[in-house]
Amino acid sequence: MSEVVSGGTSPAVPPGRPRLTVLSGPSGVGKSTVVAHMRQAHPEIWLSVSATTRSPRPGERHGVQYFFVDDGEFDKLVANGELLEWAEFAGNRYGTPRNAVLERLAAGEPVLLEIDLQGARQVRESMPEARLVFLAPPSWEELVRRLTGRGTEAPEVIERRLTAARTELAAESEFDHTLVNTSVEQVAAELLALTRTS
Ligand SMILES: Nc1nc2c(ncn2[C@@H]2O[C@H](COP(=O)(O)OP(=O)(O)O)[C@@H](O)[C@H]2O)c(=O)[nH]1
Ligand SMILES: Nc1ncnc2c1ncn2[C@@H]1O[C@H](COP(=O)(O)OP(=O)(O)O)[C@@H](O)[C@H]1O
């Protein structure tokens, strides 16, 4: 593939428009683990920080994993048009702050969104150039094992997430690519390649 070089000493930049990649997949499949692994080696892949009404898990910090907001604050974000997309998932609301994403894309940086199926569908509508990637578990049993083994949710919350997972798994064909999360290292490398190519 040919590369566009913008100047004598400038690094080569990938041709085409800056890439917006959306990663979705059922709760517990390993999205955060894979993204963290990829970004450890490639911090230049910018990950959008979403707003959510869910409570922080132990160790989660405001502005790092999420912007943790209450219902009233989320209502305002929606009313002011500040979210690129948003959805209710398993009893909480989640949304992508619009401006930060548009600024990064305008600066030519690769942007990654880690959002649910409903959000992915909204992005497909509003930004059809986005690349939609589905992260699938090796099996249903392994998904249950990972979600349960993470130990961050109560049994009834796990049940809600597994109910959502059935819907999400059924929608895999709507995505441009499917990656099966057997090996974190391998999937992180595949995801990196998808975020960088036009
Ligand atoms: N639509 C949408 N979904 C989001 C957003 N941020 C996170 N999610 C999704 O919400 C779901 C629940 O996220 P979370 O409570 O962090 O649980 P986890 O993904 O199991 O760790 C996951 O499918 C996330 O990808 C967002 O901004 N918009
Ligand atoms: N390839 C993998 N093999 C085994 N366990 C994994 C793998 N990827 C992730 N996990 C584990 O599965 C659990 C859920 O992963 P997490 O990244 O929190 O999922 P998600 O962000 O999709 O909800 C975590 O305990 C994580 O360590």
C-alpha cells in the first residue's frame, strides 16, 4: 500500500481520512482488557472517555475510565446535544462526549470508541465512515465465566448483562469485522491494525 508523506522529515501518515473505530461486544468479553493491552504499547490510539450514570467500581476514577455523572447531569448532556450517541444498558445510561471525538478526528488522530450495540448503530447512522468491530467470546460458557470471574457485579446485574449479551451476539453480522477474544495479545494486534488502516 502506498503511503502519503507530508514532508521531507515528517513521519508517514496513513492515507485517507482519520479512522474512527467502534469496538463493541458483550459485557465481560474482554473489551477493556484488549484495549488496555493495545494502548499500553500504542498510547497514540485515543480512547474516548464516556459519561455514565453507573457507579464507579473499586479502582475506577472520574475522567479515566468514565465521567461518572448523576441522572440530572446526564439529562443535561443529552438536552444540550453534547453526546455523539448514548444508550441505556442494563439499567444505566452511557454516552460519548461529541466534541472530544470530533476534535481528535480533525487533528488526524485515530479514535476508538468502546460502546454497546445500540451506540454502534447510532454511530453507523451519523458517521457511516466509522469501522465497526465486534469482539466475540470463544464460547457462551467462557463469556459467563469471564463476566462472573471478574467479580465486579452482583448476580442480578450479571443476569441483566447476559440477557443483553444474547441480543448483542445475534447482531454480530451488522459489524464490519469480528475478532474472537481467545488471546488478548493476538486480538490487541488485530485491533491495532484495524484502527490504523483506511
Ligand atoms: N452506547 C454506549 N455504550 C457505552 C458507552 N460507554 C460504555 N458503553 C458500553 O456499556 C456497556 C457496559 O459498560 P460497563 O458498565 O463499563 O461494563 P463492562 O463493559 O462490562 O466493563 C458496555 O457494553 C460498554 O461498551 C457509551 O458512551 N455509549
Ligand atoms: N482472552 C482472555 N482470556 C481470558 N480471560 C480474559 C481474556 N480477555 C479478558 N479476560 C478477562 O475477562 C474478564 C472481563 O474482561 P473485561 O475486559 O472487563 O471485559 P469487558 O470490558 O468486555 O466487559 C476480566 O476478568 C478479564 O481479565
